[in-house]
Amino acid sequence: MTASLRLLQPTPPPLTLVLYAPARELALVLEARLPVGLHVHWQDSALPPAALEVHRRSGPCVVLLDFRRDAAAASGDLARSLQRTLPDLPLVAVGSTAPGQDEGIVAAVRTGLRDILDLESTTADIDSVLRRAAALSAPSPRAPVQAAPQAQLVLLLGVRAGVGCSTLAAHLGVLAQQCSSGDADDTSGELLPTATTLLLDLGQPAGDTALYLNLDSQFHVEDALRHASLIDGTLARTAMARHGGGLTLLGQAAGSDGGPIPDPAVLVQRLRTVFDTVLCDLGGLALRQVPRSLFNSADAIWLVADQAIGTLVSLDLALKQLEAMGLRDDRVQLLINRYQEDDGLVPAQIAGRFGLPLLATLPDCHRLRGSANHGHLLLQDAPRDPYVRALAPLLLHLDHAAAQTAPRSWREKLALALGGLQWKTK
């Protein structure tokens, strides 16, 4: 009986793909990469899209736009026109992430396209992009909605400009990604836990973290804010800057004026569904400049300070402001940077004086500036430096759940990677 009913059900119409490109050759390239049964109808992008109605009447229709480097500008204009006249029509950008060819992908993202078909992808990935685009054009109201997992959000807030917050964020982000990359087996054959880490740089001066990471980003926070609802794994992989160590960076364009930050609540919510950990650098910002939504949604707030008397005055003011805002709770912890013995109060005394949990102490390190001036991180030049080894407690706090459930071999590997010994300043 069930089999008979299944036979009586109508077969869903085939997916129709319409490619707008200046030449037919891209259609031939796509035809060779598509799953069996899918075909491409080529249309010259210089002509008006009048033929679309014919294809749309035949069933589900997805429009492909040529966003390779030379055709990106014309396809951007066509995309904006179609978005105005046919807002429900699914549009997919076709481009390449090959070195020197990814400018078109960035242009597609800035145009507002969500779905990107990467010519370097496998046939299975291409099929997944096309099917998702077709499904999103006609969502089922009965489909169950499942809450997306939320990444851990950690705020790094320098209580005063110049305490080394951004330098810390760059090193911590790269090291966290490397320690969770799962590149190597331990002696028992187990893999390190895998995770993805995003460094969201909202600090001032704008663009400093990109300099420390030696990255030239073409997609910035300003772009992401405009298209926050479009952020997904494909966009993150193709448009956002990525360090050689695997860390993804989303920062402000260099030279941004440091005015009030637009409320990033929607953007941060989207980013937390794409990444496993979001580390937010707020170095150089006054507490009043930080959007309230960031504080409300953060899992941890790490205050970065040093032993200088001016910094301690700023720390006291920051804590009073957090108290007045109702935000001084167990998420707030203290991190003492640039510590030197016999240079004032010791970290435990500072933490006790202000009633804060002491998260970690990082030693003063003159080699940090030298590495930065050569476009390197210290962990690249001197991976066993005391400063790098002192980051170990922070790495465990970045993913406390993984640290509690991970096998002992992962903890041992982390300790060995950072030198295995406590740092010393003498």
C-alpha cells in the first residue's frame, strides 16, 4: 500500500540552472562539474534577462552569475537589478578561490549574495550549494526549526590603551587555532580536538591586529555589518582573511576613525553559528564605546592590565562602570600583562585589591616588538619563549568544555607544545 501511494505522488520538477555570463565557455566548465541530470542554460549577461520567465515556469530555477574577476562588475549590476525586481529569485555567484582570482568572490559578498559556487570545489559541494539555494527560495513552513549551536564569545578589554591587548589577541587566537587543528596524532593514535576560531577585531587603532598577523584583508567589519544575515561558512571561508596558522580574522579597515561602533548584535549572532570560538579584541576602546549587546552576550570578559599606577586607576574606573551597568559578575576576570618582578604590586595583590579572579600573568617581553617589526608573531620566531608558554592557562579557558572532556593526551600535547615548564622572568 505504501509503495503504491509513493508511485502516485508527483515527481518533483527538475532544477533549472540559468547562467548569465559574457561567454558560453563557463557554462561548459560547469556542465562538466555538475551532478548527473543537471544542465546549464547560458544567457549572455549583456542582454536583458527576459528569458527568465520561461525557465521559471518550468519549475525551480536558480540563476548563476559569473563573478570571476573580469566579469564581476557587470554581474554585480545584474544581481542588484534582479534583487530589486525578483527578490525571491535565488542567485548564486560563480567564482574561484584560487590565489589571485578571489576578488570576484569578495565583490559577490559585497553585492549581498549569500550562496557562492566555488569552481575549486568538488561536485558534491557544488550540488549542495545549488540545492540549498533552491530550497531557500521556497522554505517549508512546517520544517522544524532547530537552534544553531552558539560559539563561545570571549571579550578581551584593555582597561587602558597600550597595555598590549591586541598583541595578546593575535597570539592567543593563532595559538588556540593551532592547538585545536587536529593536524597530528598523539602516541595513542587520538586526534587533537578540532575547532575553528575567529578573531573579531573591534579595537583602536583600527587594523592593528591585521598588521600583527601580516594579513591584507579585503572584507571588513563594515562589510559584514551590512550583510550580517548572509554570513555563513562559505562566506567566512572565501571572503574573510585567514592566517597561515588557520585563524580567521574579521577586523576594521585601517584608518577607520574610531567613532561609535554600530550595534553588532545580529552579526555576532551569525558568527557564533559559524565558528566554535569568537575572540573579540576591544583594545584601545573606552568602556562606554563598547556596544552593550557585546557585554550581554559574552561568555567571558577578560580585563587586560599591567602594573603601572595609571593602569590601576583605569582598572578601578572600568570596574565601577561595569558595576553601574550591572555587568560585574563572575564572567569578569583579570589578566596581568608585561609583568616584571620588583616593578610594583604583584598580580595576586592587584587581583586581591580589586576583588577579581586572576586568570593569568604574562611576563614582560622585549622580543614581541622585534617580531612584529618583521611581520611575524613571537610564537613563530620563538615558540618556547616565556610569553608564549604563559598563554597555556588562557587556551584551556577558551574552551573549558573541551578541556574537561578531552583525553589526557591532548593536555599533555598542549603542555609540550608550550615548553612544558612554567615561565620564569629570571
